[in-house]
Amino acid sequence: MDRAQLADFLRVRREALQPEDVGLPRGPRRRTRGLRREEAAALSGMSTDYWGRLEQQRGPQPSPAMLAAMARGLRLSLSERDHLFRIAGHNAPPRTGSDHLAPGLMRILDRLGDTPAQVVTDLAETLWQTPPAAALVGDETRLTGPDRSLLRRWFTDPATRLLYPEEDHPRHSRFFTAELRGAYSRQGRGSRAEALVEELLEVSEEFTRWWSAHEVSAPRVDPKRFRHPELGILELQCQVLLDPEQAQALLVYTATPGTESDEKLRLLPATASRPAGATPSDVIRPADA
């Protein structure tokens, strides 16, 4: 761990970010160049004291999970993320199947604060959500292990399906199976996609039936209908922006203006209840925060 280089890099990258770059108000009395320490710390999910100690060259060695959070908070590119890991005394994570979000996607998310939006991998693992998205489908970023994948939860956890009207379940099953086949085709033998396919073929008769159809693609379920415990049914369109380099997709949910779902969507940020079917059991809490 190179404490001096780490401290300098964090300070320089923090000062290079402007509040508007990350969706924060500038305010009339701002004198700090770039982001304040407390702002960078909040974006990275850690305490201001911990961030300050790192910039003062006296903090503990950050864990890989903490470094990944810093890379997202500072909107680092892949090259910058790799550099951060190395000067902190860790090997850089593999780029294939990485959970790192491209800075461009992060900038878009910063401007979608009032809109349900999330970034997912090709195994439907949620990497980032806006607060309205968490209010709509639950905080999926807290899930760990195999259950991070919605594709797995759909066929193994009945509670997951409570979020959607029952009559829509067959269409979701068909689409999710085709999505997994595409991920398997891209990732190849020995991949996490192959391991997930093998598991589902063993435990889910429904998945096995859909898999045997060998559909490479299936109609996207759009509009999607969500069952919210306080707002009822919301019918939303899902717009998808693909990042092929990272095998990630930005999902943005909108409603037709003037409809009942549009009115409910405006109320979504004010709801505090967890939606049906969202049952995260593990929480990612970096121990050294």
C-alpha cells in the first residue's frame, strides 16, 4: 500500500469532480474546489472520518469492496479503478464480468434521481439503483452471493414473483430463460452463466421446459406491470441502454403521461414500504468503514 500515492490520488480525483457532475447542488457559498470530503465519502458509502484519514495518509488499508465503492463514488474509468487498487496494495479486479460501472452510466444515473433506473449485468445482477427504483423493486444492491441474480431468484424463490401479476409470469419466465441463454453463449463454458444454467436445470422443472425450447431471444415484457404494496399496479415502459464493453445495461422505467401509472410514479419516491417479493437477506457493509 502506497499511502502517499493513495492520498494524493483520492484528493486529486475528488477535486476534479464538480457537484453537478454527480447530481449534487452547488450552493451559493461553496468555496471548495471540486467535491467536499463528506460528499465524496457519502457517494462511496463510507464515513467522512474514514475518507479523511485516507487523504491524511493515516487510514487502514481499504478492502477490495471499499475500493470498488470509492471507484464508483469518484466515477473512475476502468484504468483509474485498476490504478486505485494497485496503489492501495491489491491486485486489480478482472475486467471481464466486472461490477465496475462506466463513468458515462454513472453520469446518466446522477441525472435520473427522480426516475426509477438501475444498472444490471447480463445475469440480471443489480449494481446500482436510484432511490425510486429501490422503492419500486426493493434494494437489490444489498443482495450477495448467487441470489444477486434475478434470473436465479425468479426460478428458485417464489417470493420474487409477488412483485408481478401472476398472469404475467409465463412471459417473464420465457424472457428470462432466453436472456440467460444469451449470457451463456457470450460467457462460454466454465462461466458463471453455465453454472447458473446447470443449477436451474437441476432444481426447476419450469426452467427446464423453457430451456428445452432453445429460444435465443424472446419478446421483452413491455410494458411491465409491477404490484406495489401501497400504490397498487404500475404499468411502466422499460427503456434499455446497453454498455457492450462492460456487458451491462441501464434500465429506465417511465409511464405514459397522463395515465394513472404516471400519477403513481410521481408518488413512488415518497413510499417507504418494501415492495412485495423483495427479500434481501445479506447486507454489504464494508467492515473498515
